Amino acid sequence: MEETKEERFKRLASSRTNTILKKLDVLGNCSNIQVYGYTKKDIDKIFSAIEAKMKQTRGRFSFPDEEKFRL
């Protein structure tokens, strides 16, 4: 039986989301100040890049039926 578009999306999105969450856990390991040295500026730069990419990626998921804002 062939996989539907929705089933394929759920399978791939779940797998890819779990991969991202695991990578964030690994990034969190860099917070150990006994092993690593960093500044607030370094941390701000890292999370700014992550947040920008998240915003960009979320924007790719559009729903054409939604009405656009108009004044």
C-alpha cells in the first residue's frame, strides 16, 4: 500500500524534528563552563541565528486559504 502525502509528511517531519531536538541537546552541552569559554555576545549570536532560521522555515509553511490582512 502506498503512503499518502499526509503519512509521508508526518513520518519525515517527526523524524527531522526529533533530529533537530537532539542536536539542540548536544548544543546545550556546550554550556558547561568548566569545559568551554564563551561570552553573552557568543550566546546571543548563536540563538539569534537559530531563531532567524526558525522564523524563515516557519514562513515556508503557508496556508493559501488564509485571508491576508487588509486595512
